[in-house]
Amino acid sequence: MASGVKPRVKVPKTAAAGETITIKTLISHKMESGQRKDKEGVLIPRSIINRFTADFNGQNVIDITIEPAVSTNPYFEFEAIVPEAGEFKFTWYDDDGSVYETSKQITIT
């Protein structure tokens, strides 16, 4: 597991049924492309977040495959329709097999 990895998510606490909301996510992760060398000339192994998913009440909202050219601390902003109250679950997958998760509740007004 990479050190210092911290997922952050911004989801409105409430929405009207059927409303489209904006979700913002950021994960603190150093990222390493696997193409750089250390001081001794040894290739530094690739270490990136390679996939991001978001689900709402068990239904997939977004599923992104991330390639090595991604920047450090990847940020995603996307829209989702909220048909009912429930929970958004966000998951980031790391090259080393680590999985980082967080979730946010939303209620209907």
C-alpha cells in the first residue's frame, strides 16, 4: 500500500429526486509512471491508480481505466442523476493491489 494516500469526495448532502448533481473526487497519490530511473539508474516501478469506480446504491455510475500518463493526485468531476436517497461508493485501485474506498450519503428533499 502506498503511503500518504487519501481519497477526498465532495457530494451534496441533499438533492431532489431525479436531480443531476456534480460530484468531485481527488485522491492524494504520488504516482510513478514506471519510466523514470533512480540515482543508481534502476527503473522505478510503476505505481499509479489504474482504475476508479463510483456506484450509487449498488449501480455503477462511472468506471474509468487510468493510464500511466495521469498526473499526480488525480481529480475527477462528473455528474450523476439521483433517483432516490442512498449511498455513493467510490473506489480507487492501485497497481500494488491496494484498494481505497470511501462513501457518501445523500438524502432526497
